[in-house]
Amino acid sequence: MIKIRIRNDDHEIDIRFPISESELFAKLGEIHAVEGRDAAQSVYVTEVYWPEEFSMWQKCSMSKQMKIIT
């Protein structure tokens, strides 16, 4: 599961993915970041928290990653 921290003005909240559209709009509403489903939204991602399962990629060089993928 991936978690991000988003900010709108002075409000911050953590959101975990995967998330349903209705849950996402409820979370964004908590920090006053939505005006309606059709309105343009503007928030800033301030942090991305990667799952432990992805931590091995941080220790590998890019060439090793490419060899694993190809």
C-alpha cells in the first residue's frame, strides 16, 4: 500500500492507496480541498511513503533494476 501526505493551505492529511473515488473525495473534504466533483482541484503532495516491499529497489543501482526488469 502506498501512502501520500497532501496539503491544502494549512491543512494536511495522509491518504492510502488504493482508495475509492468516494473515499478520496471524503478525505479531500476533510482538508477543504474539494468544492465539487466537477470543479478543478488543487492540492500539493508533500510526502510519498513507499511500502516496505519496494525498499529493495532503493538499495539497487539502476543498472541492476534494468537487468531484473528486462
